[in-house]
Amino acid sequence: MRSTFNILFYLKYGTPSRDGRLPLMCRITIDGESTTFSCRKRLPAELWDAQRAELTGDDDESTLINEEITQLREQLVSDYAAIMKEYGKVRPKWLKDVTLGTPEKQELLLYFFKKHNEDYRKMVGYGRSQRSCQRYEVVARHLRDFIKQEYNLPDIRFRYITRHFINKFEIWLRSCKKFRNNTVWIYMITFKHILSLARSSGMMRSDPFAGYKNRFEQVDRGYLTEHELAALMQLPTEPGTGRTVRDLFVFAAFTGLSYSDVKALRWANVKQMFDGKTWIVTRRRKTNTPSNIRLFDVPLRILERYGEPGRDPIFSIPSNSCCNDYLIGFAEQCGIQTRLTFHIARHTFATLSLSKGMPIETLSSILGHTSIRTTQIYAKITNQKISEDMESLAEKIKSFEIPE
């Protein structure tokens, strides 16, 4: 059955202001159901053409108001089409909420989230990271899908965001989306932050997350052993994209740089330091914290092989997903059991550095971490390191003798 949709602009008689002006109203009617709202404007009744729904004056004010009426009508029509395409039906109240967006004290969750993300996107590169921006957008998209699936609504008012809503959203992420615990954990933290901003803006009176608990689970992070890294470095590869990916992975494994840091590396970051050695002096893309890394022989040769003086960024590197596809194939050829991704290079650097005796405080500074706790997650105490430390302890205590 075809839906009927009508928009009517009219003046509300009986409530004139002192200068005789009347409030402009709008009525949306869809399949016999209607809703009315004020356009927050008062117009001179003598200039109002009810048939054409516009002012007949030729002054600047009349022209501007007519343009605003036209824009509102076009926005209503556009939003109607969007909601109809997404949900297969439209109710007048939904259309009003979506088009008006921010009714006082009746803020809508997804609308608020969208505005937050738009503002956040403008700050990327100015104290805000692209990765965090993408996470906000992903969570907003999951919330939209959840609200559509569970409530069959295009948006939901903040007053309906209760502990029950939060629990249902968490269950939906786990059961319907099949996300692992730590993914759910970070998404719920992101959602909690949005609701905190909403409370600060006066949109919510209470905190529905009060008392909510969800714990981060420590997971083993993969890394390559010295033998595996050597096997990868010696793997015969044809010149081209595959060799570039392999070499830049090795570069990251000897510097601790992430994919985004390698991709963004510029010649201005490569400096001769006080010790006469070549160093990378940069800031981490993710945290904007300083990171100073000496270039050993292997990464220095890779820099010389692929870097062209004056060309920035230094490396021309494929997308992260493309790199990972190549690396998975290389791992199979080398007999590496770890699922190889580009980020494994960073884990490998951290683990090997710690196993060779680098103090964790130094490693934390090189990796650009804001907390040593983060470094402890990345770095592993390998069996080799434990063996070496135990041997050192044995040497120190061998003078002890068992009393007769």
C-alpha cells in the first residue's frame, strides 16, 4: 500500500503578539496520523498566502522567511525518503524528531552522537587521532543498527537509555555481532563517554552506567622469536610489493614503530644525534607522545634502500590489510605458527628488547607509551630471558654452602 505524506504550513490564529504577528506552524501528516510543531517564527498575517504557504512581501525579511520555509520543506521530504528507505515506514513523530534534531530536554541519542563525531572529526590532527574518530563512528553505527533491530526506531530519546538498554546493547554486541570481550569492553567505554557528555549537556539526569562492570581480559600478544624473524628476513622474495611489505615489517621489528608511524615517517624525523648515530625522532600517531629510536644497521639499510631524499613520506607502503595478506603468506612459507600481521612487528621489538635486558622504563619511552603498564602488555619475558636471569642468579649464590 502506498504511503500518503503531506506537509502543511499555516498561521496559528488566536495568539497574536503585540505587533499582530502570528506563530508559523507546521503539520506533518502520514497515512492519516499527524504531528504539529512550531517553526519558532511569527509572521505578519496580512502578508501570508495560505494557498502557496509563503509571504507575499518583496522585502528582505519576507524573502528570507520564504527561503527558510522552502529549506524546511525540502529537509522534511529528504528525511522522509531516508527513513522510508531504511525502515520501510515513517511515522510523523519520527520525521519531526529527525529533522528538528535537538528538541530542548528531549535530545536524541544518535543525533547527539552524530554531532559529536562531526566535531571530533574536525579535531583530527589537532590533539585527536583518526583511530579514535573511527572508533566513535563504529560505535555510533552499531548503536543505530541495534536500535533499529531491537526497537524498530530511527533514533531514541535519552530518557529511554536505562541500565536495561545498556545490558541489551552489550548482549547484542556479544551474541549478534560475535565480538570478543575486549572489543565489547572498548565499545562500551566509548558509549559511556558519550552518555557522560550528554549528562554534562543537561540531556540526562542520571548515569545509567552507574555500577556497570565489564573487565578487560589480558590476552597473549603474538611475537616472532629471533629464529622466526631471521627466517622471515632470509625468505627469498621477488622484487615488488611483497618484498617491500616484508622489508618494512622488518624495519618495524627493529624500531618498534606501528604501521601508521611507518607510513607517516618523514625525513624531518631522521636526525643525526649527539652520539653521531642516526635516530628517528618522532611522535606516535596514536598517543602524540615523543618516541626516539636509534636506527641499527638493518633498519638503516632498509631506509637507504627505499627512502628517496626529499620525498615525503619516506616509504610508499600498501594498505594495512594488503600488508597483512602478504605477511600471512610469508608466515606459511617460513613455518611460523603466529598469525602474522604488521602490528606483530611492534610486539616483536618489545619482546626481543626486554629479553636482551633493556630496562622496561627505556622500552616504554621508545615505544611512546604513556604508562609502563601498557609496555608490560606488549613485552614478554621469554624462556631464554628467564634462563639467563636464573643462570646469573646461580652465579651469584654459588658460594653458599650447605652446612655439615
